[in-house]
Amino acid sequence: MLESLLKQIYKYRQIIRYIISGGTAALVNLVLLYVFTDFLKVWYLFSSVLAFCLAFFVSFFLQKYWTFSDWGKGKMYQQMGVYFAVSVANLGVNTGLLYLAVDKLKIWYLLAQVLVLAIIAIESFIIYKFLIFERPAGSAGVNPKSLAAPKVLIATGIYPPDYRGPATLLEALPRALEDKGFETKIITYSDIASLPTEKGKVYRILRRQPLGLAYLRYFWRLYRLAEWADVIYATDIYSVGYFAYLLKKMTGKKYIIRFAGDSAWETATTRGWTTDYIVDFQKKTYDPKIEKLKARRRKIMLAADQIIAVSHFIARVAQIIGVKEEKIKVIYNSIDFIKTEEIKTEAVGKIKADYGQDAKIIVTACQLTPWKGVAGIIKILPRLIQQLGKINLLVLGDGQEMERLKKLASELDLEKSVHFLGKVERAQTMNYFKAADLFILNSNYEALSHTLLEVMKAGTPIVASSIGGNPEVIEDGQDGLLVEYNNQGQLFGAAIKILTDAELTRVLTNNATEKLKKFNWGKTTEGTVSVLKEVIYG
């Protein structure tokens, strides 16, 4: 229903704008006519002339810049002259018809003016559209794509200073695309207002407002920016992908979805509606509230012009959902645009002094959600401490599981060993990774972990769960150690191996450094450029 309504509004948007613009000018005309005639006691015909002239400028600028989107200024005075000539002619028509209606047909003068203006409105629209105002580029058979750089609107829910991996990638991607000849703009939800240096490039919709209002403002800004863009690149299905879907239904605007996670599964798992594995989740039927989530996600993905999957695993999930294989392009994440100089020796030394003076440091970094398995890491600490001595676990990130995890640490008498650091900026996160003796990712689901790539960049050994896209990053025994999700015995054994075997650590980290060449920023950029050109140019 909503989609159909929005589509009809867009289809007839120029007429709707014309009516609103004309109605605004007509309202100005009528108000002035009423004031001049009833309050100032001016003869109604002379009042009509005065009101009509004053409403002229209101009408001209609204029609030129809003209705017909004619932003050219070179011919503005010529246009204004022709517009005025048409208005004068219409004034004669208006005066004649108004005299006929009032004096001959005895119609109340205000009602007569409304009827006369309706007749003039139809005639004026035809003249304005085809004789006065310039049509936007491309409407006269000229393909604007052949005359200008392709334009990409990146629609995202997170962007720096947000700290998670995708935000970092999206900061680098526009620069890379612009180096390849594209023009880019970004729209994002944000906790801060747009910076002066971002003017005309980054449009931030503040999260700190009633949720419905934030959504409305995001959609309106996306709609306006989409008129500029050749394609929308949406980085999330629900938070922005649905808006891209609506715009395609309304306007035919093409869009690409970056598929880095199944929002339907994540929402259902976070709310405790299911504990099923993500692949099983796709194949089972649930109650209406979950099926509604799955149906919306499927609709958005199937309508997309291309899907960029961040791993072969998540590409298979997309196919299970129903996306055709030929519409899916696997493009790995990359972090080689992060300079090793960003790891500060002084900061690393301070972390080691604070937490590792006489202890081993284990780090995990993630959103604290049920499927990230941080509780499983905490549970193996007592055995590790018993065997190896003092150990500090640093938990980077926050989320709904924070209080439950703190309670678990307290129950296991680990308050002095488990440190919840909350949100940490990426630059500082890299210092924590470098300072660690071991990084553990005990997750039940990863499309392709950007965090694992950052840890590999920092040169820290890894233990990760053998699920999702993790085996595409870590080969067990070569670049790190893989274990079953939440298998306490395997987690403990793998941690012991790395924390007690310096040679194994050296081999794993050296191999991981070599493995990073597979996750090359050049390949990420080239793959993205290829998909964008395919969608834009067909």
C-alpha cells in the first residue's frame, strides 16, 4: 500500500509540485485580494491587479527552482521576462473572466477567482514546461552518464567516528572510488553533526531524536540525494536497504546491497526469538513476527540490482534466501589501507604496563550480543589462570550482554581478571591488539570478520571459531587455530598452545601476515568499481 502510494506520488511529482507552487502563489494572491478589497476598501478589480503582481515573484521562483528543477541562471532574466509576459496575458484573461463571472454571472468574487485561476493553471503548466524552463540534463535524449563522472550515493547506518570495521572501510572507499573517476556522496546516521570539511559530501542524520523522525529525515534526504546519483550503494538491509528498495519502486533508481550480515537472523537472535544457526534459520518456518522479518529482507535483496557478499559463506546464505547466483559478487574486506604506523609503540607499552606487567593478555573485540560467545571465553579463564598464572582478559566493545557478562565474571571471582573497556576507537583498538598475547573470537556467526584482519595486521596470534566466513580468513594450524563454537575444551587447549609455544606463535603470525595479501585493498576497490559500472551502464 505504502509502496504503491509513494510510486504514484513520484510518478506525478512534477504536477504535484506545480499544484503546490501554484497553490502557494494563489493563496498569496487570494489573501492579498481579500485584504485589499475587504479591509482597505479597494475596488476588487484593482485589488486583483495588485495581488496578481505581488504573487508573481512567489510563483516564478517556486516554479523555476522547485517544480521544473531549472537551476540555470544564465537565462533567468529572459525567463522572467517571458514568464511576466505570460502572467500579464493571464492577468488580462483573469480580469476578463473575473468580470464576467462576478458582474454577469453574479458569482461571489473569491469563488470566481478560484475558478478562473484553475483555468489559467492548466494553460500555464503547458507553457512553463515546454517553452520557458529548461528541462534537466538527460530529459531531451542526452544521456548524462556519457557527459559526466558516474555518481555513487553511499547509504550507510555507521560511519566514522563510529568505530566498527565497516565504518573504517566506508571512510576509505569514497576516496578510492574518486581516484577511479567516480563522484561520491555519503548519507549516514550519526551521533555528531556534519563537519564543515564534509559539506556537500557527507550528510549526517542525528540519531539523538525520536526514532521515527530520524527515519523520516533519512528517507527524505536519501530521496533528494538519489536525484543526483546514478546508483545507491546500501551497506545494510534494514536500516538503509529498505529505503533504497522504496526509491527503486518509486523512481526506478538502481541500488546495490553490501551483504555482510543477515539482519533478520540477528534481530531474531538478539530478541531471544530463536537460537538456530544462521543457515538453519533460512530453511525453517517460524511464527509470523520472524517470517515478516525474513520476507522483508528477501524482498529487498531480490529487488537489488547486485549483491556484494563479503565472503563465499554469506554468498551461499544469499542464494538460500533466493538471490540468483549471477547477481552475487564476492568482494572480500580489506585493511591494508590501515598503516602500521597507526600502531603506537608508546600506547602499546602503556597497555602492557597496565595489564601485562606480570600477566598474559587475552583480547576479544566485538559487539556484546548472544552469538559472539564472550561468556565462553570467560568460562575458560579459571583453568587458564590455574595452569599459567595471572591472565587479564580485555573485552573491547559494548552491547546488550554487558551486564550478564559482568555478573558471570563476578560469579567466577574474576573481577580483577576480566576488564570491560567498552567502545574503543579503532586506532586505539589496534594498540590493544598489538599488546595482546592472544586474540580470541568465539563467535557463532561471522560473515567475514574485519576484526580478524585487523588482528592479523597487528601481528597477534588468533584462536577463532570455525564458522561462517572465519575459515576463509584463518586456515587451522597455518594462520591461527580454529575451534568449534563454544567448545570449552577446544578453546582451552588452543589458548594453552599459543600461550606456551613461542615458535607456534611466530609461525602463525608470520603466515597470517602473508595471508593478508589475499585481502588486498586494490582487489576490494577493483571489484567494487566493476560492480558499480555493471549496474550503472548495464
